[in-house]
Amino acid sequence: MTPRIRTVILTAIALILAGIVVVFVFSLLSQPAVPKPPPEVPVTGKPPVSVPPEPPSSPAATVTTTIVQGPPSFRLLVTPVEARARRGEAIQYTMTIEPKGGFDKPVSLRLDVRALFLYSESFDLGTVDPPYPKSVGYRFVVPANAPPGITVSGVLSGEGGGLRDTVSLVLIISG
């Protein structure tokens, strides 16, 4: 591989990743929390039945019950995990942090990328704060000067609350 081709490849990958990092972090920081809609109530044609609450056993007794299924954890979801595109084509990526079991800790994100065994780099993508779930979309356009036939692989990892999750990503730049 000539030094010129190697420089073009490294420059294209660096520009791609820098754009992804900047848009991703700013999207997360500017995204407002979206309240969860109330559950739908089926319409049956009958008036709702109200059941009076049971009086507490003493005036000072109040009991609150929270149902949590399983230990707190989270999942990173990215779509698509594998994409094939030509130079100049766009790919729409979506990343979601999905909580489980009441998970509510900040998640630190990191992206490790590699191309052609000649280039590898790690990017700190910052920290995402609850509430979850939280999704971010990113439209990525393959640079026109990217060499065809390159496979760029990456691993997005998230750590928070002593837990870790990873997603492997692949971008194939076709001819």
C-alpha cells in the first residue's frame, strides 16, 4: 500500500469518526427527556369501576410498592450493526440505551475502530445521563474520497453502575 493511499484512508476514517463523535455527543446533550405516555385503557362501553382503597392500619402507615423485575442493568442497541454503502451514500444510525430492572446510572460510551489492520483508534464519546430509554439518530454520509473495498469495524461499549455492554459494528465501503 502506497503512503498516499494510506494517508487518504486514515484521513477519511478520522473525518468519519470525528463527525460521528461530535454529532452523537451533542445530540445526547440536547435531547429533552420524553415522558412515557399513560397506558391505553380499552373501551368497553361500560363505566369504569372504582374500588375504594383500603384504609391504612394506622394514620401514620403508608406503604409504597415498586415492582422491579431482575437486577438493574442496561443494553446498548444500535441499528444497523452492519451496513454496506458506496461513496457519497447516507446511512441512518440509531443508538439506544435501554434500561432493565430500574437501571438509572450514567453510562460512559467509548468507540474503538479498526480498518485494514493498519489503523486503529479509540474515541471517548462522553457520558449519557438518565432518564432512560434514550435514543439518538445520526445520518452518516460516506465520504466521496473514501477508498472502495474497505471494511471499517468498530466496538461501541458502555459502562455504568459497575455494568458493561458492547455492540460490534461493521461498515463496508463498496465500489
